[in-house]
Amino acid sequence: MRLSDLQSKDIVNTIDGRNIGNIIDVKIDERSGAILALVVEPNKKMLSFLNRGVDTEIAWQSIERIGEDVILVRIN
């Protein structure tokens, strides 16, 4: 799977069903090459006064499933 494939998927939090945003980058461990986190741009519809324009990192361990159209994550 390529980064461009991941970027086209919606990211949904399984705790509250909220659409979190879109993947804009990944964080990679330089030594091992393993993906550490997905960098997510907030959903433009969900911007609030407090977190306007702040990118979120979702740890790779928080990903529950990567499907055809959606990535399910579990974050509080």
C-alpha cells in the first residue's frame, strides 16, 4: 500500500464515530523504517476555536483496521 492510497481514506475514531481528518504525512523511524504515526490535518468541518489548524499525530498502535474506504482508529 502506498501513502497516496492512505491519503484517500477517511479516518474515523471508533470511540465516538467522529471523522478526524485527512492524512497529510507519516512519521517514520529513521533507523528501522517503521511507521510511527500518521499526521492528520483536522477535518475542516470540525475546526473549533481552540484547535484551529493544528495537525494531529495518530500513533500507529492506535490504528484498529485499514479498510477499502476508511481507517478506524481508537483515540481518546
